[in-house]
Amino acid sequence: MVFSHHHPDHTLNAALFPHARAHDVWAAYHNHLWYDRPADGYQLSPSIRLIETPGHTPQDISTVAETAEGTVVLTHAWWSVHGPAEDPTSDDHEGLRASRRKILALKPALIVPGHGDPFVPDENTPI
């Protein structure tokens, strides 16, 4: 399992999987959880890696999967395809825009946002 960030709606049920391998971004910053390693570029498998994408929170990470259909990014850089365009909980809107640009530079075939349905990014995807 990968914790994109530490809001309860994303971590609440982690204890249901006591034997799961986990990458927890706070371990790199707080050194008190399962692993102590930076997220950016960390390879979970030959086709899955992590990238740092701060903005929603300072510690946000995204999971990048290379699939037969193209690159898929699981991220909280967008709440949903319908918005809001500006993250109402972010204290770093410029950092969020930089993370969105980083993700879009990967030319993803699909984005799986923090809340809501997956979407195909296009020229109307907010930055």
C-alpha cells in the first residue's frame, strides 16, 4: 500500500492490512514508521514508481504505473475531474501547480484523482 498523504480519509483502514508492505511518505520525514526512504523515483516494481507531488499537503506523493494502455497516475494533485480547480485545503498553491505540471509532463493516459472517477487529462485539465 502507498499512503499519498496522511489525511484520515486516506489512511483510516490501514490497520486492516497488518501484513501489507507499505510506503509511507512520513517515514522519510518523521522516521517513525515502516520504512525510511525518499519517495521520488522509488521503484515499487519494474512498472510502478513513486514521485513527490507536494501541494495538497507538503508530503504528497503520487504512484505512477506504466501499463499497456499508457501511463496511469494515482494522485491527490486533483480532487476530481470536476474540481475544485484550486485545492481549498492547500497552503501551497504554486507547489500544487508545479506538481500538476510534473504529472502532466509524464503524458498520462489516465489520472486517478484523490476523490472521484479517473479521467483522461486534456487541454482543459487545471494546472
